[in-house]
Amino acid sequence: MDEVKRRSRKAGWIGAIAGVAAAAGLAAGVATERYLVNKARHDPEDPYADEPFGELPADSVRMVTTPDDVSVRVETVATEATAGHPERVKATVIFVHGYCLNQGTFHFQRRALTDSDLPVRGVFYDQPGHGRSGGLPVAEYDIDALSDTLDTVIRKVVPDGPLILVGHSMGAMTIMAYSRKHPDVFVERVGGVALLSTSAGGLDSVAFGAPRALARARRLLLPVFSRAVAMTPGTIDRVRKIGADLAWLLTRRYGFAIPNPSPALVSYVESMNTETPIKTVIGFTKALLEHDEHASLRAFADVPVLISAGTEDQFTPASHSVFLAEELPHARLVMVPQAGHVALMEKPEEVSPAVLRFIKACTAGPKSEWREPEDVLDETPGSRPRGWKKRRAGAQPRKSPPDKDGRK
């Protein structure tokens, strides 16, 4: 009996020591991770260390209310040509951001626009549940509701005059839905559309960089997450902020493609992600997986269209943009090499000039005199992936999106 007790005490001590060692190892691992992240975040050669992310000035800031009672923050800016001269504005460019981001996604395009001499003004707003706009009124939000938000912004901020719509990711999906839900306004007023890093559908087969098994199981797990979020959204958001170092590493790994992106830029994108409430994160997941706007693309047939994508995008694979361009033969396709889902921030030196040239070509004359899409796009330099001409010259375009992970 004494021998049994002695062995039990020994086992207890060994277990305790093992537990302490494991805890010490975990603590050391966390400390090491934090050290490495902090070191990476404070690179003395960071080109954007002093960039005023999220602090760009606006000519006006206002809140508008959507039909489902969400307050939406809207900011407007003028260019060098239109500042103080509203009579010079030929068109208003509305920028619509994507999932788990905010209007700051267009930081570099906004700076380029305001510094330009284009005869336009820019409108930027935070989607419901994002940025400084109000939270979602329901557990599950859909893209149609976002198109109604865009309609609200147009009616209350830009009630008349020509429009050019620029959307990134879910923002571009919002524009697709808007063309279907508000066809009269779209045909009458929209004179150009830029679709950046987006998809017309088929995202339910994209792994988003996750293991395939987890990607396949997400539809089963989504209801569980939704119920958990409904019960404890505040707690989950606090836990997400505690894991900020891990979030930073994941953002750098999956959001960017270049080997060493600017730490300040990664931090800004990570902050937009982390500050998006978990209710919003879960609330839009189902809508994105079920998103299908292939039929809406017919509305873009007579409108100049610019399509752009990062070649290494893990969320809306570049092949989805190629598919869009095949469905819209007149579109200009600009592929951004070695860029991920936020190519417009990762490679602004390539995306911003393309967007500004597109806007300039669209506004070459009054809306009634705007030229055919092909004429506008001839003035918008772009690049096409290998084999593009062969696909364009072939049979009818594919009627279904690329399959798993964006492959054809």
C-alpha cells in the first residue's frame, strides 16, 4: 500500500513538473511570437511607417440612413480640378469596399484621385456593419441589402449626374446586385464600372487558403458559429483583440503575396479586419458563399468595364476575374503580378494609375456623348494572362465559374 502511495505521489510530482514545463513552453512560445511580431511591425525601413492610414481629409462627412435603419458614414472629396468648382464635375465616382474592411481600403486610390486634375468628385462610404457605420440589424445580411445601401447613398448624396462605380471584392458584388435591382438608374446614369478582386459567384468552392477539409465543413459549422455569435458577440470580439499578434501574422500570410509587405500596411489591413464585429464577419459569410450574379453581367454589356485582380489572390482567385472578362468581351482586364486580395493596397503603383486612366477615359465628354466601351477601354492600358487571346477567340464563354481554388 505504501508503495502504491509512493508511486502515486511520484506520478503527481511528475505530472506537476510536466504541466509547469508545458506552461513554461507555451509562455515562451507566446513571448517569442510577440517578440518576432513586434520586431516585424517596427521595421525602420518601412516605406509606409508615417503613412496617415485612416486619416485622409474629406471635404464633407455625413451620415445617411438605409431603409433598414442603419446609419452609414459617407465622405466626399474633390480633385485639384474640382475643389471649389462644383460646376466642373462631370461625374461622381463612388467607391464601394469589401468584406471585413472599410472605405480606407481605397486609401491610395483616394490620394491619387484628390491629387489628380480629373473632372470628378469621389464618394467613399463604410458598408453596414463595417468601419464607422452602424451595426447589422439582422443576424444574416445579404448582398441585395448592400445594393440598397448603395442606392441610398446615390439618392441622398448624388441625386443626379453621371456615375462611375468602383468596387473591391464584396463591394464589386454589391455593384452587380445594384445593376439587377435598380436597372433603370444603372442604365441611365452609370457610365463606367471597375470591378477589383471580385467574383460573380462560385465562392463556395474556394478554400480561401484553408485546408480543404475545413473548407468543406464550413457550411456545417456556420450555423454553430452563428448561434455562438448571437449569444456572446462581445466576448468573441474581445478574444479576437487579445489574439492581435496571430491576426497580424495571418493577415500578412493570406492577405498579401509579396515576401515582405510593409508592416504598417499589414497593421492597417489587420486593424480593419479585427475591428469588424464578429456579428458582421459571420453575418455575411453565408451571403458570400451563396453569391451568384452571373445573370446580372448582362447589364454591363453597354458600359465600359475595368477588371483587375492580383494573380495570387486566395479569396477571390484571379481566375474568377478572367471568367468575368470572358463574359464581358469588351472589358479591360488588368492582372497585377505577385499581389493578393488587397492588390489595390499591395501594388497601388499598378492599380491606381489603371483606375485613374479608366476614369479619365470615361469622362472624356458629357454622359450623353460618352463613347462606346471599346473606345474608352482602348485608352486604358492593361495586361492579360497567358492564353487569353486563345480563350477569347474560342467558342462561347463558360457559363459556370471556375471550380475549387479558382481552377478551370
